[in-house]
Amino acid sequence: MDESAIKTVDLRKVFGDTVAVDDLNLEIGRGELFGLVGPDGAGKTTTMRLLAAVMEPTSGNAWVAGLSIINEGERIKEHIGYMSQRFGLYEDLTIMENIIFYADLHEVAKEKRPPKIERLLGFSNLTPFKDRLAGRLSGGMKQKLGLACALIHTPEILFLDEPTNGVDPVSRRDFWRILYDLLKEGTTIIVSTSYLDEAERCTRIGLMHKGSIIMKDSPSEIKKSLGMPMMEIWPDDARNAIAVIKKVEGVKSVSMYGNKLHVALAKRELVETIIAELRQAGIEIKGQREILPSIEDIFISKVEGQ
Amino acid sequence: MIRSSIAVKVRELTKKFGDFVAVDNINLNIKKGEIFGFLGPNGAGKSTTMKMLCGLLLPSGGSGSVGGFDIMKESEEIKKNIGYMSQKFSLYDDLTIAENINFFSGIYGVDKNRKRARMEWVLDMAGLQDRRNALTKVLPGGFKQRLALGCAILHEPPILFLDEPTSGVDPISRRNFWNLIYEMSNAGTTIFVTTHYMDEADYCNRLALIYRGRIIAEGTPNELKQKYMTRYVLEIEVDKVVEAMEIIYRNGIETAIFGSLLHATVDNIEKAVPKIKKLLEESNITLNRIERIMPSLEDVFVTLIETS
């Protein structure tokens, strides 16, 4: 069998005159946690649907677990789990009934079910709630139930389309711990996200824009690609400081992160000029240091530069 | 008309559903022009509180006013004086952009001779001048979100309620959206916003954290980071982040990945630092740096929830 979990060759999907996925060539190895990142409408969801064999491409081909999405789609479904943004949970069924429903759907043998279900409920911390109606679960718990359902047939490849949307920080941490456990067991995971701090947790990231992957590498390599120093500056009034800093010659970009600013500079020495200008404007500096840019910095510079 | 400098004021506000207390005796004071962030885990009581403030749900107890109107008796007046945008962007997908704007103008009773000007204002603000006759369903998330915001403020309300307005919207659109919010706040609009993005919470003037129906912390973002954080946060830089996180976490120290770094939350720095160093050394993980840092709002949020 092929070493790669996923391979696409000139994969293309057109809706009317919109090219949603534009001749995509992508290879994802087994055991990777691959993050698909990009602005809304970049083609992330369409790519996932094509690879999950729930939608046919306009042209090109892709192999998932060594099977072609064009004529082996049904067999692909045995090897993958797919959790879409609007994951189909039945709100009037209990947690347990939902899981059994998905076990039926995937034709999981009856005798194999009890240990699997016990394990899935255990790692998602849902065991105490197994008789609760899905409609009465919080957002974070629904998410974990969705994941448990997508995993009932022990797929080797897992597709997660923006799984932590609208989920609070405590539940997001739990959810990612589960993903790391799956990764350790050898599952290949492809996740799309608009939380860029999550993208940094992936083993590799593909930055998608207008149907193409414009960059793919490990988070640390991607962060080195900015090609200029990035300073973190912590002024007492971040909002007004932006306008002042933008006027300094040699400043390539300024963006706000909470109450701090990330400033990309043509050269490091410009920091002194910035601090002097800010003092002039009556803004004090509480701290500054050179940092590696975040994925969000790279994302903004690449997408806005296109 | 806003009758005082306080836009929203509630005392001992409570909402029960049967035996379940969704909102438990909360007090809030929000000043005119303030950006007030309302944080909490899913199911903590955020949406229920917001619905009571918007006049959509009658409280079980307590009192309060929004824009000077009594939340118990004047809900119809409140509705005319507020804008409300839910995370689902309640737009009609099968109407065009212009039709959606017209529809909401009608709902909010926008004056006939103001209608055209308001429509152009929304189209400008949302960057949709060229696409007014396109169907709403073809718009990417970021545009839909700005259109929904425009529709929610067609009647120029002095108070705006936003329920997870940036959920599922990409970072660039989120930044543009917050610039709009700042402009509105500078112009005097009061903003009440819920979010799960902790970097956005940092953009608010003041925050309250609700958990199990009760407000467990309140203050400016800096106050929350200083006053409520009784534990310390260590920033750890290692070569193998995921492995390091697991080892530290499994040894009973709350740890999370922040980008390529780890944040560990500890009670006692003198004890924790050597313990972490030893754990990493035993697992052959190279430690580049470990230092105490100012906690992020996410650290504060998680600590407050887990210790309450």
C-alpha cells in the first residue's frame, strides 16, 4: 500500500463560474496532523468534501487510503471519519442512541461494539451523560459526541471541518487533548480551522487561498518565511499607538494582539525610532521583545499580499 | 433616549427554567459607549442573560434597565433602542443583499426618508456596493457577518448586543469587524458582546466572566489578569511541544499549547520549576527557556473556571 494517506493530482471543483478548488496537488503522510487554514471561501470545506468522497470533482483525481475518490468512493467511507461543520446529531436521541445509530450506519459488528463504545465515551468524558438527550448538551459536549460518532468504525483517516467553532477555551483544550491521543495511535488527522493558535498545534499546515494551497510546511518553517524581524511591543494605549507606528518609515505591518502589537520591520534598529515617536505622542512602552511571528502574522501578510 | 450615563443596569437578575437556575442573581453596570465583553463556557448563562436584556425573555426575579427602560415592563421600548446580532447572522439566504436590507429597514421601522441613505451606508460599510443584487447565500462568511451587523444597526440604536459575532469568521475579517466596533464605540454606541476568542476579549473595555449562572469575575482585561489570578503562569519553550505537554499534564500540572510554546499554571514557582525541568530531562526533551509571564486571558479564564 501507498505510504501516503492522501494524494491529490490536479484536483478541481467548479461551481458555475466559481473555481472552489483550483488544480490542487497535495500529499499527506500517514500519522500527520495536517491543518487546512485559510480565509472564508478559500475552498477548505469543498476540499474536505471531495476527499471524504461525498462530492465529485470536476476534474483531476485523489487517492484516500490508496483508493480513488472517483470510482472507489464507497470503499473510502470505510477508512475515514468525517465530522462536518453541521454534524448530524439527533437532538431527540440520547448520547448512547446517537453512537449506536452511527455504529449501524457504518455496519460495525454487534459484538465489537461494547468495548469500542466504552472507550469512546471514556476518552470524551461523556460516560456520566450517556443517557442525556443530545439536544440538551453544551456546545463543547456536542462537539465531543460528534467526534465519538465519527470514530465509531475506528477510521484510519479523520477529517474535521472547523471542529471547535463556537466552543469555549476549556472545551477546546479538552478536544485537542483527544486529537493528540488519536495521533499517538497512528490516526491521520486533517483539520480545518479559523483559530490560528490551533493551526500552530498541527504537524504541518497548508495555507489555502482562492482554491489553491499557497504555502505548506511545518508551523516553525512557515514562521521563518516572513523574512524580516518581528517585534512585540506593549504600549499603554495600543489602539492609538498603531497610527503612530504606521507612520514610521520601514514599518511593514502593525497588528494588534490583545493589548500588544506585532510590528514587522525592515531592520531591527527601527525599534528605537518607534519608541521615540510613541513617547513624543505621549504613549508609554511597558515592554518590547523580538519574537517569532505567529501563524496569524504570516496568514495576514500572505493573504493581503495576494 | 438614554436618560443617564449608564446604558445597562441590572440588580439581582435571575432566570429559572423549572428547577434549573440559568442566571443566578447577577448585577451589571455598563456605561454608555463602553465595549463590555461577556465571557463564559457554553451553557453558562450568556445567551439567557442577553435575551433578558434585549426584552426577548422575562426574568424570574430582579430588576434592571436598558437604555433607561425597565426590562420588566418596557420590553417593546427596549427593542426599538437596541440592535441585536446573533451568531447565526439571521439573514435570509434566498433574498438578495438589497432585499435583506429593505426587509430589516421595515422591521425596525426606519423612517421612509432615511431608508435610502441607510441602505447606502450599510452597502458601503460591508463593502457590498457592487453586489447589492446578488443572493445573500453566495457571500463568504466575513461579508455575511458585516451585512448582518449593518442590518442590526439600520435604526441607529444606542446599544448593540452581539452574540458571538465572529464565530467561524477568518482572522482578517475578524480584525476588520473589530475596527467597525471601535468606530461605533467612539461614536457613543454601547456594545455588549460575547465571544470565545480570548484575543478579542482583550479588546473590550471591561469584562465579566459568568459560570453556572453566576458572575465569578469582573473588571478590565488587566485587572482580571492581575487581581483574579492567584496562580502563576510559566512559559516553556521546548523542542518537542506535544510530548512535553503530555508529560507535564500527566504529572498533575495544568498545561496547554500556545502556538509553539507551553503555558503551565502552577501554585508554587519554587517547587514547579525544578519538577518540570526534571520531568523534561527524564524524557530527553530539550528545554530552551522557562520563565514566569503575565497570564493571558485564556489562562485566567481556564483557571477561574477550574477552581470555582
